[in-house]
Amino acid sequence: MTKRGIMLINLLTQSRFLTFHIAAVSLIFTGAFMLATASELGPMAAIFVPMGIYLVFFAFCLESLFIVRLGLVRIWTRWQRRRTNQLLDDVAKRQGAFRAL
């Protein structure tokens, strides 16, 4: 295996979210570079500028959806934890009432 392949495997196994953020940030910088260099292209700039804008917009949408997903997962796990604790408390109360008889 090549050195580049080993580095990529290490990056992917450490954190899949780190890889996601690296890809999104690289899309933002690629779009910004496309916007900055479009003036040198002459008539092709009319095609190149919207592509850069779309790349930046797409990367920001990806990051926004990731943040929304992260928030929803945290809310869901907190709700599930509370619900599980309530169910366990109810079971413990029933068992305590049964033992008292």
C-alpha cells in the first residue's frame, strides 16, 4: 500500500466527520479560488463564476445540514434517555409495591 493510501485510511478511521468537514472546507476554498481567478478567463468567466458560487453554496448547505442533523440527534438521544429512565423508574416502583404486599 502506498503512503498516500495509508494516510487516507488513517484519516477515515479517526473520524468520518473530520473527513466530511475537510471535504466541505476544500469545496469552499475551491469555489473561492474559482471566483477569484474568473476575471482572467475572458469570455469563459460567465460560465466559471456561477460554478464557483454554486460550489460555495453547496458546501455551506452541507455544513448547515450537518449541524441540523447533529442537533436533532442530540435532542433525540436526550429524549430517549429521559423516556428510558422514566420507564425504569416506573418498573422499579411497581416492583417495590409488589414486594410490599
